[in-house]
Amino acid sequence: MVMDKGLSLREVEDFLSVASSYTDLVKLGFGTSYVTPNLKEKIKLYQQAEIPVYFGGTLFEAFVIRGQLDEYIKILEKYKLTHCEISDGSIEITQEQKCKYIKQLSKYVTVLSEVGSKDAEKIIPPYKWIEMMQAEIDAGVWKVIAEARESGNVGIFRGTGEVRSGLVEEILTKVPQEKIIWESPQKSQQVWFIKLYGANVNLGNIAPNEVIPLETLRLGLRGDSFNFFL
């Protein structure tokens, strides 16, 4: 999953010309879609490349906190989006309410949900991560996204960017790997996941100009993973 934080139409065209084959999803990060010029044309470029595009979860939260969920659904329909992200990283809602939103929006689109807080001070214990992920999968999400922000220093990572390895390992004792997208914007994080969980591990919040470098990591064509694939 690639994070588009405000690419121009020309930049999207350039990105697709080299990286469309290696990109499965594009997220228009946080609330950038609200202030992006030529949004309809941009979304159409991704759709023509057969890459699902969706709004960042923060935009969903901005509508929900204002009691405007119906308006949000209308926007999904307006732009013919097939996917959406439901998150609660910036707002406080109960797990029950979040699952209710998942069930409601699943009637219209394929839902991804994000688990974890954007607040570095809020440490969620492993059992809680597992409970939340499982509840959201049961509610109907296609994939759960493990929170790390675009900086890669919260959620499944420490403030230094180091992976909370015990947390990740414990999550995977209960939650199937194929159901999780690990946000991992930093190269060291990508290397860690690939070495432990294989070349096809689901990774997210990848910068557009890091897609080709990431593919070389997956294939052992970069020093960081070269010996691993011999």
C-alpha cells in the first residue's frame, strides 16, 4: 500500500509508469484528499491503472466526529471508490461502535480498518491489539492495518523506529498474516518484516519513490537482503 500525500497529476502519471506493477493499493494520506486539486482526475488515473484508491482514515474520523457519516458515504459514491479505511487513531470511539461502522460501510465498499493509536504516549498491550484486530475482521474488514503513521515511530514501532518485535510476534500467534498490512515507511522496518515473514509480506505507507527500492528488497537485489535470498 502506497501513501500519496499530495502528488500532482503529472507525478501520478510518472509514478504509475514505473511502479504500477508493484502497487496493490494507494491511500490518499490522512485528510489530503480534501485539499488536493484535481482530485477526481487523480483518482481516475489510479482507477485506470486498476489500482484501488481510498481516503486516509483521518478523513473518515473528521466526518464521524461531526456526525456526517452519510455525507462521507455520498463522497465515496461520488468518486466511485471501491475501498475505504475506518480508523480511530485521532478520535475516541468504542470498539463496538467502530465495528458498527465497519458493518455499515461494508454494504457499500471493501473496508480496511486501522488498529493502534497515533499518540506515542498511548501504549496498547498485545492482547488488546489481538482483540481489536479479531473483532474488526469478524465485523467484515478485508485487511487490518497496523498503525505506525507515515513517520514509522508509533504503534508497532518504538519512538526510535525500532520494531516492537514481541508485539508483532504475539499478534501473529492469533491473527493470520495475510489479513494484516504492516505500516512500515522506513527501509529498516521493511527489511525486518521481509526477513522474518517473507518476500510477500503486506507492507503499507510506502512512499511513491520507495516502491522500486522496496521491490529490490523483496527480490534480494539490494545489499540489505542480498544474502537472505541466496
